[in-house]
Amino acid sequence: MTLHLYDTATRTLREFTPVREGHASVYLCGATPQSAPHIGHVRSGVAFDILRRWLTAAGYDVAFVRNVTDIDDKILTKAAENGRPWWEWAATHEREFTRAYDVLGVLPPSTEPRATGHMTQMIEYMERLIERGFAYPAEGSVYFDVAAWSKAPEGDYGHLSGHKLDEVDQGESAELRGKRDPRDFALWKAAKEGEPSWPTPWGDGRPGWHLECSAMATWYLGGTFDIHGGGLDLQFPHHENEAAQSHAAGDGFARYWLHNGWVTMAGEKMSKSLGNVLSVPNILERVRPVELRYYLGSAHYRSMLEYSPEALQEAAAGYRRIEAFVRRVAEVAEVPVGTWTDGFAAAMDDDLGVPAALAEIHGQVRAGNTALSGGDTAAAVAAASTVRAMAGVLGVDPLDAQWVAGSRGDDDDTAIALDLLVQAELAARQQARADKDFATADAVRDRLVAAGIEVADTADGQKWSLANRKD
């Protein structure tokens, strides 16, 4: 099976065929650093890091561009409210995003362009659009003419989001003047007193959000590139307007559009306006970075991920089972990185089916624990090597240097040690049951219960937890 990805534009699962053989080009809408990142922000970074790792594992040379929108209405507003220079406010929070990406093992992008560094490219883009009749200057601003593009033979406004032309609401400030049609959107905003501005042939001002990404994506990846990614909330108006202006300028732009789902709480999208923000540093007081990454990447990237403390801890426990097995094997033999199973490859090729891929990993963990308990070290090493290969694609290989060196505190070391001991007992119990030695199996369970450890037999194998003891 070859890689198939769900393309938002066509609403179909499409075989991935790159523009250039052996090369994959990806543009991801990155941070707008108006404030500190929460786990909803970094889910996108983790999801597309998994895509990048799988493309690399499949042999592609990957060019991965993740931008920073460092000039934006929200940045200016937040900086003014806090009495800080806009550039310092943006830079401060950009560093916080970088720290969050780094601590979660998200690979650095091939390049990370900032909007403020690409004004020349934006001006050239506007010149092309005006020359082709799809943009117009007005009172120092420049607007994209949605109606003109929609009437063009090749016009496709609404194809990405499904919005009808008469339903379009750009959500832009009413202060923008000179629009011919309320459905038009700003490519360039005329300068206001006290705000940063840059010179253009049409007057001083600053760029619109949508123009920034089209200019940066095509500057680094070419007029036509493979994949454009981002959160589902960016589908309209941002990505719809990116596609419209880029096609109107004569660029093929993205051949595949991928959108990740939100992190939700009580069914609501996690956002600052709802007051339900969970910052990355706050969550990392509850679980280790690798466990948070495992949690954020464990659901299918297109699905909503409903946050709860219980779900977070359940995911952390799932990762610890993988980690405990690999570390047990590593204590008795060297564990190289092996190759993934056919089932894992099939899951990843099916639109990055991480849940099914994780089932393959846990299946190998169970088989490896059984082999280890039975004294079959070679089989245990083979299973652990396969686990390392698959976990590495997901960015959670327990023996990766990032997760081994300085990644655990005393409490984490205690938890790992306890898990190693309990897993050994559970493996012995499993072997005794396979041998129909039920007296020994019951004795193992009794020892665990006496130690305050509850054991549950599930369809996914034996699971353990600390009993809620009050004595």
C-alpha cells in the first residue's frame, strides 16, 4: 500500500503523488505568538511532525516549512494592553512556542520564516494580482476582489471550505475602508498612527494575514508544492483566501490540504476566549513531555481530542507500558532500532492511522513481555527492536536520547521502576495461565492486590492501577 491522505479540498482519500519524485514539500501554518502556547496549539505541531517522520521513513527528502505570523492584529492589541513593544511581545511568545515544540520532540522545520522578513515577496505578490485584475488598491490598502475571481473561468472561491459566495463573511474590522464589496479581504492594510508599517507603491501599511502565508509558502517551496497543513479552524477564512489569491496569481499552490482536529474540553474548542486554556508548562507538571506528546498524537489527527485529566493519565500509563517493556529488554541485551510491522505501515499509509499503529505497538509489547518471561531473549529483543522502530516514527521511542537524558525526575523514576516490577509479575501471571497453572497465576494476583495494585483483564491484555486505599 502507498500513502493515502485525506484532502480537504476534494473531500477524498487521495494517493500521495509528490510534485517531484522522491521529494515532499510541506507548509504548515505555525504560531501567531500573541500569548503562551496551550496544548491545542501544539497538537498541530505534533500531528504534522508525525507526517514528516513517516514521509522521511518512506524515503522522501522532506522540505518542511513552518511559519511564524509575527505581525497581526491580535499581537498589536495584546502588546498595547500590556504596555510592551509589539516586536518584543511577539518575540517573547515565539520563544515560548519554540520551547514547547522542542520539549515535545517536534523536529525543527527546514526553515521557519517570519512574516516581517518577507515584505518584498508580499509586494510582488500584490503586483501580480493587481496586474491580473484580481486585486485593487484603495485608500492606502489593497484588497482581493472575491467577485472578480469567482467570475473568472478558473475561479474556485469556496472550493476548500464549501462556503457559498453569498454567505461569505471575512470577519475583518469595519475600519478597513475602500472595499468595493464586503466579501473582499485585505491583502494590505493602510497604516494607522502608532502601528508598525512598511512602504509599498500604494502607501505605507502592513500585510494581511492571508497574503503572508501565500508569499512565504511559494517563496520557499515554489509556485506548486505538495502539502499545506494547519488546524481545522484555519480552513475558513485563512486557507480559503490563501488558495484563492494564490490561484488568482497564477500559482498552483498546495496539491493536498490537511487539517487537524481541535483539542476540546466539554465539547468546546480549547481557546483563550472560553477561559479553558491549558498551557504546556502546566500540563508538564502532571505528566512527562514524552507522555504529553504520546497523548496529543494518540488520536487520529483529523479527530477531535477531548481533554480530561483522566484521559491524559490513561495515555501516560499506555506509554509507560511501552517504555517499561523496552527498558526491561535493554537491561539484558542491546536493542537496536528494527523495522516496523506490515500492519503498522498499512495503518500509517491509511491517512496516518495512528490509533491502529499504536495497536501494532502494544501487540508487540505483549508478545515481547511473554517472550521475556519465557526466557526467549532473542524474541524479546526482536519485539523491542520493532517497537523502537514504530515508536520512533511517532516520535516516542523510549530509548531516543531526548527521552533518556535528563527527562525524568525522582517521581518519574519511581513510577518507571514500579511499572517494571509490576509488568514482570503480570508477565509471570500470563505465562502461568498459558500453562494452566492457575494456582501460581492466582498467587501472583494476590501478591499484587496485597501491595495495593489492582489488575484488570481486558481485551487489550492485563492492565494495572494503584488501588484507591484509604488506610
